[in-house]
Amino acid sequence: MFYDEDTRMEYLLAFKDLTKKLNTVFPRKEALDYWQDYQSLAAINELVGRHFRDERMSMKGIPPKLRRLTDAYLKSKGIDQKVAPISILDDQFEAQVGKHKRSKTKAAEVEHAIRHHLDINLDDDPELYASFAEALRMILEEFKDNWQKIYEELEKLRQKIKNIPPPPGDLHRKKQMPFFRILSREIYDKRHGEDSFTDDEMDTMVMLTRDVFDIIEREIKLTGFSESIPAHSRLRAEIQKVLLSERFNDLPNTVKNYQQIISRLMELTETNKDIIIYAE
């Protein structure tokens, strides 16, 4: 039932309204007539929030005098709020999902666990995780209402996310690969791990990534880079110089798209500044 976003929101609002009113009346005896139902609803709220990775359905907003009692009830039912949902990268994830009997329930848990993972990682590597998001959208669209098939395809996607191909040319996975993916996509319209690169294309993209990254790393380490408009302008000019150099200006789409490429690289630089400087 809660796969439907409108149903989930309707429940959430009703539960919050009931919580507010019950908190006003409690501990008068009239409130006790509703207490058993409220505990069951609190358990539903917690389980739905966990199943769909929906932080809006957190128990954090429950007033203290109700929270102590609901926490004790949830604990008695084996619902441990301190245990974080299993990551899609965890070896135990598939076994956890397999405990459900219905295909729709399995599919829903995998779908929303993937969505949660993509949301967390999107800014760090936008080209990679945007491609996963697009694959997710296509699965749900192509196999609409065929929950067994959706579950099977989502599990394949999860395995793909779990087993991302290693970087080419010893590029740093966290620091350099996000730049490699943007450059490859913009120049060759190819994705590492999905499309085939010729040896020359791969070598060129690795070389270009290193050249661009070295400039970016050097510039952002300068004091006050983030707040300095001249520093940003200088970095843009340096990246443009590399892209339009004799080594790279004959690559497909480089001259045509160089401004868009620079904008995407600059945006990633600002987002990943700490990763570029500190990641090991």
C-alpha cells in the first residue's frame, strides 16, 4: 500500500495529527482507549520509513512523553530503531530482501534502497549516478506493474552499482574518475563500463583527465579559492587552454562543447573540493 507516494503522505499527516492530539490528552484515562492502536500505528510508521528509506516518517518528531512509551513498545516487538537499514552494497542485503514473500514488497525495498544510495552519492560522481538513476527509471517504466520482473531487473542494477568497474590508467576512484566520466560523456558520448572505448580513446581520456585534474587540484589548494571570483576565472581559463590545445582540440565535440564541459567541471570541482584535497 505504501508504495504509493500519496498514500504514504496521507498516512504521515494523519499520524502526526493523531500524535499531536494524543499528546494533549495523555495521560488522562480517555487517551488509554486509543493507546493500543497508536502503538500499532507507530510501529507501521517506523517500518514504512525504514522500508522506503523515507526520513519523513522518522519517530524523531514524537513528543518525549509519548516517545518513551512508543520506544519501549517498538523494542518489545523487535523493532530496533538504532539499527540502520542495510546498504545495497552489503552482502546481507539480498538475504534481507528475500525475507519478504511478495514480489512487490521486494521490488519496493530494492528500488528505494537504490534511490537512497543514489541520492547520497549523486553529487560526488554525477555522471555515474545519473546513469544509474536513468537505468532505474527505465526499468520501472518498461516493466510497469510486473513486480517480479521489476524485482529481477532492480537486483541486476544493484549488482551493477555494487560492482562498478575499476578506474582505467590508475586514475583515483574518488578524486579523478568523476572528471573522467564527465569528459568521456561530453567528448565521446560514452560511459566507462557501459560503452566500448578504443585503446586510443581510453589513453586520450586518461591523459586529458590527468592534465585537467592537476590544474584543478593546484588551484583549489590556494587559500581563499572558493570566495575568489578571479581564482575561479583563472581556473576556467586554464581548463579552456587545455581543452583547446593542439593535443585535444581535434577530439569530437571538444571545440563545440568546451564551454559546457568547463561549466560541468567547475561545478564538480566546487562540490568535490574536500574530496579532491583530502581523499586517500
